Amino acid sequence: MTDANYIYYSDLVGTMFFAISGAMAANRKNIDMFGATFLGFVTAIGGGSLRDIFLNLRPVWVNDGNYLVAILIGVSIALLANERLDKYARTLSLFDAIGIGFFTIVGVQKSLIYDSSTIAAVVFGMFTAVLGGVIRDTLMNETPLIFRKEIYATACLAGAITFILLRNTGLNNSWCAFIGAAVVFVVRIVSIKYRLFLPAVGEYKKR
Amino acid sequence: MTDANYIYYSDLVGTMFFAISGAMAANRKNIDMFGATFLGFVTAIGGGSLRDIFLNLRPVWVNDGNYLVAILIGVSIALLANERLDKYARTLSLFDAIGIGFFTIVGVQKSLIYDSSTIAAVVFGMFTAVLGGVIRDTLMNETPLIFRKEIYATACLAGAITFILLRNTGLNNSWCAFIGAAVVFVVRIVSIKYRLFLPAVGEYKKR
Amino acid sequence: MTDANYIYYSDLVGTMFFAISGAMAANRKNIDMFGATFLGFVTAIGGGSLRDIFLNLRPVWVNDGNYLVAILIGVSIALLANERLDKYARTLSLFDAIGIGFFTIVGVQKSLIYDSSTIAAVVFGMFTAVLGGVIRDTLMNETPLIFRKEIYATACLAGAITFILLRNTGLNNSWCAFIGAAVVFVVRIVSIKYRLFLPAVGEYKKR
């Protein structure tokens, strides 16, 4: 399997995992099967699609039906194995940490290829990994998780910045990508294990 | 009137109807006249605009001012005839069912013309019909109706799939379109009449 | 400094101010520092980005890193000077009224340059000034302020229409722009001073 193939299939698998987590979120509210499918779809394609729209590109899933098939498989897994998946929450958060590492670096690279500024590429790397979840939470009428819980988007920013800095040293691109994704993974897992949080802003004022 | 003319004016009329329903939704909350106009606008152009943005096209209403005029007429009708319209809820839901049938097929056709995959075209057909309402509900800080009530987006998916399957049989395009839209209409009306729902996912857990 | 330079730096300063107000909004909820930064970013670039996306253009901040630097400065000011800024709410609302006047006219002009219809240009002028705040409020799970409070978006519409009408008289473009922005400012400040509101639609029905 060539490198390009490898990235393509990783992208499909990552999309499927995001669809699983999106559809599982529907459990939290009284949402029907269509809603669960829609939320799985939005979680899976939201981040990458917004990045592509900002770059004035057509998102890949519009032309390549395989992404939508991956999403349907992910949603089906979530609907069928719903309660079992809840038991594997810990394992899932490991996969999630791998997933956001992968998507962050994919997002940075695509942005740089299409001539975004370096700082925008860092933002887009993070967007690719987290914005699908933000849209999902917003549609479900909740304050997005990433604004109020744990170090998540910040881990993506750390990995994206690492990747950019390493690239400037002239290190081989694959190594930069691998180390950048690893930084996302490690920061995320360490922050879960030691319950690290970012400080909240101001006082909490009940409205 | 030519076919193209017919579709163009249907599109304007449909846009006006969606603006009416969007502005009427403002009734549910303490929203001012600007808010009602904005919600009418978003409901009317949201679905088609998102489809066009995903296809990397400029939405039609940006260049053709007639769509915004149609929306202003729709919003004015809603604001002036507000309470009377409430009495005609049943008639309005008939028009709505016709409208979503029409917009679904328009959405599928435009997506195929601009080279989306077949499965994405089905998604975009449904998007064209329902996403304006999803954005409206989200802006009003409510869980979108289509996630929790009745068979609505699912009717659009059924019609879109029917249209695609018929096209593959080589049937005349106008007939495919008409039958596809009719499927949306019938599924929608039957589900209202017999109070059919999709099953909810998981247990409802009050948060 | 040339005219173009002047507009460019005004744009950066305006972006910074919007980032301040966006990050300050995080104070209202239990949001962490990343969330505050994200909300500052969204408030600052949301309106102009949506306008550009509707026009099928790439938003300026994607290629020009200075906008993101301006946002980071704005967010830092908001986080460091948080409580002091609260004391200057009145001064800030003056700057805000200048800012929305400026952004409205910039939005109308850019839309006309890129061939939108006149009526769409009015809408985009208002969008440029207010949509960032709408997205911020929606992400924070609140009904957008502009739907329920004060004359804000309406002031932008008034200024945008004034600008378009003056242009048609053949008046020098800089004067049209200045008068249009002044109309936004005056309508906004007068409505604050005399507590003017738009009428709400229908009866408020608690759901």
C-alpha cells in the first residue's frame, strides 16, 4: 500500500470513528434514528468541510461517495452496539485521541498545500479535528464540550504548532507528521489521566 | 411558459413559503421584527445555500435579487396575517409537503449537474429541503424539529432515492422528478395522518 | 498613508475590537481560556467570512496572518483587562457603534465589487457587522442578542441602504461611505440613549 493509499484509508476509518461518536451523542437526548444519523454525519464531516469551505475548496466527501458509506457504517455500529460501546468508553477515548492527532496533521498539511498562512494552517488543523463536535453540540442545543471541559482543542493546537516548527527544521515530512500527531495524543491522554483543565475565564455568573 | 421558467417561478414561490414558515416560528419566542425577518430569510435560503457552498458554487440569491424580494413578501405576509395563518395550519402543512418535495428534487438535480456523487446528491436533496429549518431552530436555541418529531427529512430521503433509482431505468427526467416529489409528499402526509414516528435512540436520559 | 492602507489598518483594528467583545462574552458562562479565544475569533471573523463564503471567495484572514495576530492581541487584552473593561462598557459601546458602521460599509462595497445584486449587498453589509455575534451567541447556547434587544442590525441596514442610495446620486464614493457609516453610528447611539426597541412579534408564549 502506498503512502497516499495509507492516508486515504486512515481518513475513511477516522471518519467512521467520528460518525460513531457523533451518533452515540444522540443517546443524551430524545433524538430519533434520523437525528442520530444526521449527528453522526455532521460530527464526521463538519471539521474538514468547514476547513475546505474556508479554503474555497469542495469538501472531498461531495465527490467521493466512500466517505458517506464510511459514515453509514459508523452510524450503524453506533445504533446496533450502543450499550456495549458505552462500556468501552475508555478504549474509545484512546481511539479518539489517535483520531484527533491524525486529523489535526491532515488539516495542517492540506491548508499549507492550498496556500493558507502558517498561523491559519494551525487553526485549520485544530478545526479539522474538533469543529464537527462543536457543530454537533450546537445542534443539540448544548454549550460545546471543548469550551468547558478538559484539554482537547488545546492538544490539537500543540500538535499543529509542533508539526509546523519541526517542518522548519527541515526534518522529513513523515516524521514531522508522526511527531505532531503524537504530541496531540500524549497531551490529550496525559490531561485525561491527571484531570488537567484550562482555567475558566472570570467568575461563573448564573444567568 | 417554458419548463425552465416554470421551475424558476416555482423556486421563487417555494422560497416565499419557506420565508412565511420561518417568520411564523418567531412567534414561539420573544423575538422582534428584525429577528422574524432574519429567521424567515435563514429558513428560506439556508438549505439551498449550504448545498451550493458544499458544491463550491455561489448561491443563486446572491446575484438574483428576486429571491430576496420573494422572502420580504413572505415575511410581510407572516407578520401581517400572523394569527389567521395559525388557523390554516393544516393547509400550510399541505403546502409545506409540496414544497419539500419540490426542493428535494431540485437539490438532487443541481448536485448531479455539478458532479457530486450519487449518494451525496441524495443527501443534498434532503439538505435543500430541511437545513433552513435546522439552522432556524438552532438560532432559536431549540433542538431542531427534524431530530425529534415526525417523518420529515426521512420523507425527503425516500423521494430523493426514488428519483435516483428511476433515472437509472432511463425514464424521462420530468417523470422521475414528478414521481420523486410525489413520494416525498405522500410519505410526509401519510406520516402526519397516521402519526408515524421514527424510533428514538437509546433511553431518554434527563440531563 | 494611502486610502487602501488606511482601510486595511482600520479593518485590523476593527477585527481586534470584535475579538475583545467576543472574548468578553465568555465571562457570561463557565467557559475556559480556549473557549474565550475561540469565541473571540468567531466574533471577529464570522460575519466577514460568511459574506465571503456566500460570494464564493476565500476569507482574507486565511491568507493574511495579520488578522489572526490582531485577534490574538484582542483576546489577550480581554483576558488580562477583563474586569476593567467591564467598567468601560459605555466607551466600548461607542467603539462598537463605530465598528459596525465601518464593517457594514466595507461589506456592502466588497459585495458590489464581486457582483452581488444591490439588495444582497445591503444584506451582506449587515451580515459583515453582526453575524459574528450571532454565531458567538448560538455557540454559547443563547438566542442571539440581535433578535431580541435594541436596534442593532437595523442600524446597519439603515446605513447600508443610505450608502447605496447616495452612490446612485453620483456622490463621491468616500463621502457615501462616510455618511453611510455615520447613519449606522447615529441610529445605534440614538436607540441606546432613548432606549428604542423594535416591536416583538406576536404574543410571548412560554413553551
